[in-house]
Amino acid sequence: MKKFYILTLLISTLLSSGFAQTITILEARQKVGEVVTVKGIVTNGSELGSIRYFQDNTAGIAAYGTAIDNVQRGDSITITGTVKSYRQLLELDPVTSVVINSSGNPLPEPVLITPDQISDTYEGQLIQIKHVVFADGGQTFASKTLYTFTADGETGKVYMNAGVDLVGTTIPSVPVTLTAICSQYDYSNPTGGYQLLPRDNNDLVRESSIYFTKTLDNTAFTKTTLDFEWSTNIAGSTGVFYGSTQSTVTSNIVSGTGDVTDHTASITGLDAGSIVWVQAFSVNGSDTAKSTVTSYATISNSTGDIKVYFNTPVNVSYAKGTDAIYVNDALDDTLINYINRAKYTIDMAIYNLDNSGISNISQALIDATNRGVRVRVVGDGTTTNSGFDAFSGTNVHFIKRPTYISGLMHNKFVIFDAQSANANEPVLWTGSMNFTEEQIDLDANNVIIVQDQSLAKAYQIEFEEMWGSTGDLPDATNAKFGPEKTNNTPHEFIINGERVESYFSPSDGVNTQLVNHINTTNYDLSIATMLLTRDEIAAAIDTAHMDGARVNMLTNVEGNNASTVNALLSASLGSHYVYYGLSGVMHNKYMIVDEGNPLSDPFVWTGSHNWSASANTSNDENTLVVHDATVANLYYQNFVYLYEASSGVITAVQNVSAYQSTELNVFPNPVRNGNINISYTAQKVENTAILRLVDMSGRTVFQRNINLIKGENKLSFNLQNNLKGTYLLWISADNQNQSKVVVFK
């Protein structure tokens, strides 16, 4: 009796002094807000970042924080922490104690489920789903991107973390068995937002003998043709389906190369300025590998005219032939002029529309409907958007992004006459500016207007995905916003001979694209962005600086950015990391790459996309990348003014004097068998020039120093005959640089 009393007293004392009793994970999941101690087997390592999932034979849960950094997959741990719900995911945070009991243990067997069974029951556990088909099959996994899949008619989501070795690999184009951790990440929806987290290549097991090893690549395109390449693991017969809409993709077929692993196919006889939906396939025996159904654009017959406006001053002393245009308190009137010129359709996606203090944009849209123009408007449900009030009872049709979906409809674009039979009428208006008094008259913004039918049609696809239909009226049941949207628009365009890229969030992995574009910097990088919260973007900027590029960066007030970003870039760039010092908000989201060296593919990145996680994963955003030396210089003139007005000192790019117009021609184009003929009219009596051929990733594949005479020069070269696809031919002469798009067959 005495021994029993002493044992009881000891247990009571330990419990009362804070000794934690180990409970099951299932019990712990019912104790939100309480400190618990649990034991389980860890199912992931650092590939998912600073989070570890672990489970026992009752349930699974996550743990977050630096206390678990040394914990690895297969460890048996006893862990103490507070149970909390973070964006609907149950996790232990903070963690106060971690004991690794043993390592190298077998992992729990994954639970075999279907997508419809994904729920809190399996949250934190390893699950397995068979017959998974990715909507983006045949493309490439990007980091920090959500992907949709189906399995036997049911739908789910996979999130690709930056540290997973699947990033950069080809998305399976055949059914796979998926093993992953069941997780969740959503502010507002406790019954949704589920995402599965694969950990490495072993978590995707292909169920077909043939599959894509190189993604479908549109290697060349003209006004009437689209050329493609892709590769498979084993040889197979091959071809391409194509159609004018996503649903009619199988209405046409062309055959590709024969029994090989490297496949090519060409679609000919297309219309200029058209969007074509394509699906490549390769067959081996009874198995077929298919790419995702993807859209591509032919080159249009449009003028390709690009106009750029700024609502803050510009420094034209840095102009290289064309002065940038400062529109003072009048961009509302400029927009209304475009509205008044529309003949057939206007599609507007705008985060905030408020006519107070500016010209009445809403009335201009109403007036357009009165003269027979179809007007459709998409807005955000979380902002006041008082300009929408005027649409009630009129022929302006509108829809707002529902507030129960986390994130924002943050786009800023207007499409005019996208489907006009006259290729010179479609126009896209975009940039960083909302349609409010502060945004137009005070905050620093930019507007870019592009006359191109292919680009206008691509933006209309994005608009109609949010609209829910292709008709006059929206269909709220089919309308898709945020993570529900798919990567369904073309990304590559040739507009007036220059390369233009288009991306939308969150379907297109835009932050990854942003990092990749920063990484192309060779000489100079000028950034004016409202905010920066992502460490990986800051790291890319730092790397560009460390590699010798001259980097100047202007951002809004310090508090907008992550503290880690400010610390890194302040230390790296020093006085060239500048906070905006003018009135209002620095609302631009642009960067200019290699403006000082036209031979290094200068380009501008602009649009509505803030440099943040929410812009990448939750918001509806649009981004345009224009590879054009003149456009880059226009933006640079604005950047210099804003930067210097904020006490920044420009030392990176020297002013280059204006140059005379000359002419560069290539014939025949497309080029066949590597035989290229060039005609160039030089202005000087004696002239040394650099000729350079660059692929679409910016890599130089051919370079030659040449001597020119004044007047016309005709040059011929026999390049390596294995060149195929679309390239840019650059010539540097007469104090200027020119380029032509060249297609090699």
C-alpha cells in the first residue's frame, strides 16, 4: 500500500509540475489552442521548407518552426507544442520540445483514397491516389505553383514546393499513381483549399510505358504555321490534334515524325492572328502519351503599335530616339478616348473603379452600349468599386469575384474589339493603374497599350474564364477565379517583329517567371515595384548584382516589404536600394533589364502583379513582358525621374545619343538549310558592326564582326543546319541596334 501511495504521489507531482503526458495525434487534433505532446513518424524533410508532417496509427498533423529543422523523413519523434489552425491547416506552433527517438524508420503506408475523399480526416497523412491525370501534362513543374488533376472523374490539387526535385521536370502526360501528404492552405474556406504535397520524383509513378521526357515546345510560329517539338522516353508514332477552341481540339490532326523518341510536327494553313488549341501525342503499342491541351497564337496582321504613358514625370535626357510621355492628370480621358473609339466589344477587368474626382469612365462604358458596343466588366468583390453602381439598369454587364474565395481580382486590363475582322482594330490596355482619382492623379503608375489581335484574343480567353461564358451575360456557376483557373492562354507572341510574353496569376507560376527573367540580366537591372515580400526574388536581384550587373531598385515605403528582403537588398545594393520619396504611393510593378545594352535583349516587365506570395498563388493578376529596346528606354526615362526624385543616384546606364533610322532585312524568311541572306543599309562611310543570332531564351548561337560600307550591304552566311525555330537576329551599327525575327525551318 505504501509503494502504491508513493507511485501515485510521484505521478501527481510530475503532472502538476508541467510534465506533458503523450497523447495520440487524433486526440491532439481536438485540442486547438492547447499545449500537447505527441509521438509519430516524420514523413517529409526539408524539401517542403520549415514544416514537418508526422503521423501515428490514429492520424497525422504538421509541426512548424526552426525547432524541427534537423528532423528528417523516417525519424520517430516526441514533440511538444501548441495546436493551432493556420490557414485551416492544423499544426503545432510554437514547438517547445523535440526529441528524436530513432531514425531510418519505415514510413507509414499511404492510405489509398480518391480525390473526393480528401478531407480533414486525412490531413497531415500520407495518401495515395491512382489514375491521376494532370491538366498541365507535358509542360514543366514550376515551384510554388498549384496544379489541377483528375482521377476517375474526380478533381484535386497538387502544390509544388520550391525544394521538391520535381520542379523543372516534365509534368506527366500519362496517368500516374500519386503519393503525397494531404495538406490545406486557405484563409477562408474550412471545407476547401486542400492540396496534396508530393515530396520527390518517387511520389509520381507513371502507369504507362511511354511518357513525355521533354515538354511540348512551340519552336517556331508565323502568321500561318506552328511548329512543335517534344520527346518521349521510348519511340512511338506521333501526331498533333488541333482546333479553334479547347473543346474542338480533336477536330483536326497532323502526323508527326515516325518511330522515334524526338518528335516534330507542323500545323500549316492557319489564319493570321488566331488562337489555336493543340494536343500532341505519341503512341507505343496500346499506350498513348498526350500533352495537355494548350493554346498558341499565330502572328497577326496588326500594326503592333505600342504606346506607353506615365502619370509621373520622365527624364527625356535619357531618351534614345523617342521621348517618353508624361500624361498629367489625364489618363482617365485617354482611356475614355479608347472607349469612345470601340466599335464592337469592350472587356474590362479592373480591381477598383471609382469615378469620384475623375472623368466618368462608367458613363463612357454606358454610352458605348447605347451605340451598340457589347460591354462586359469584371471587378473585385472586396473593394467598394462605386463605379459599378452606375451599371445597374443599363446594358453594361458585370460580375465581381466572390468574397468567399481568398485573394483579389487584381487585374488591370481592357480589351477593345478583340474579334474584329480588321486586324488593326483590336487593342489591349494594361499596366499598373486602377481607375480611381488617387491612382490616376497621384500614385505613380504606368499604362501600356498594344495594338495586336493575337494578344487581345489571348487576354479575352483569360477574361472569359472569369466571366464564365463567351456570351454577353456572365455565368457565375462556371466563372473561375484564383486557384480555380487553368494555364490556358498563349504565352509567346511576335508583335511588330519583337518578342512579347504574357502571363496570368495564379495559373502560370508568375513569381518563378519573374525570378527566371531577373536571372537573364547581363548588364543592368532597374526596378520600380510597389512591394517585395519574397526572399527568392530578392535573392535573384542580389545574385544579378553579385554577378556584376548594375542594379538600381526603387520600392515603396520600407514597411511594405518583408524585413528579410529589406535586410538583404540594403546590404547588397547599399545606396542603390531606394525608398520612394514622392507624394502618394509608388504603385508601379515594373523592371527594365539590360536597357543599356541593346545587344543583350533589353525588355520591360510590367502589369498588375505585385511581387508577393498572394499575387502568385491567390490573386487574379496579369503580366506583360516586352522585348523591345525602345520600350525599355521609355520605361527607363520614367525610372530615372522617380529614382532621382527619391534621392537615388543614377550611375548604371550612360545616356546614348539619338540615332538615325536604318533598315535590316532577312531573306528568305523562313530560312532553310541554314542559308541566311541579310540586307542592311548603313549610314556611315566606314562602319564596323556586330551581327548576333539569339534564341528565344536569350542564348547567342552565332556572332560575327562585319565591316560595312555606306549604303546597302548584302551579306550571306551558312549557319549550322541543325538550327530550327524562332530566333532574333541583332545588328549593332551606326550607334544603334536593330533586330529581326528569323524562323529557321
